[in-house]
Amino acid sequence: MSRELFWFAIVGVTALLVHFLVVSLLVPLGLAPLFANVLAYLVAFQVSYWGHRLKTFEAGHLPHRQTLPRFFAVASFGFLLNETLYFILLCTTPLDYRVALLIVLLVVAGVTFVLSRLWAFYGAKA
């Protein structure tokens, strides 16, 4: 479990940084934060899926037809939670969009770990 948590943190932080960077680059170009967040999610999903499949859960031996749809469902649920919480923070607090995004990304990470471990990559070596 400690190895999983270590790699989950490494992959998660990497995906978080990619997500954060994409939003931070797109908003100054004129995109609304919520729309930039959707695009950032799609980019960060790739980092997250491959990192968790290969390193966190060592599930490279499992078929993509099993892991990809399940992880996409987990990530999509996480994103819906992300977008909902982000919207609430943007509309109800004076927080800067970047601070609000970091708070949301950290909260959703815990949910993603549990669902990924117990369902998306179920049957992995770890």
C-alpha cells in the first residue's frame, strides 16, 4: 500500500501540475476558467491513466478494455466532482481561480485513489 500511495502521489502531482499549467496558460489567452478546466482535464487524463496503469497499480498486464473504461469512469466522476466544487468555489468565495483549483484538485485526489484501487485497476498486482 505504501508503494501505491507513493506512486499515486507522484503520478497525481504530475497530472495536477499538467492540469494546473494548462488552465494557467489558457485563461490568460481569454478562455473562461471552467472551459479551460475541461481542456486541462483531457490533457491530464492521459498522464493520470498511463502513470497509474503502469506505476501506481502495476496493471500493465490487464487489458485496456477493462482498465481504460473503468478509469475513464472514475476520472469522469472525479472531473464532475471537480467541476462542481470548482464552480461553487468560484461563485461563492473571493478565492483566486488558481487557489480554488488547487483546493479542488487535492480533494478529488483522495476519491480517485480509492475508486481506482478498488475498481478501475482491480486485479492488478498491488
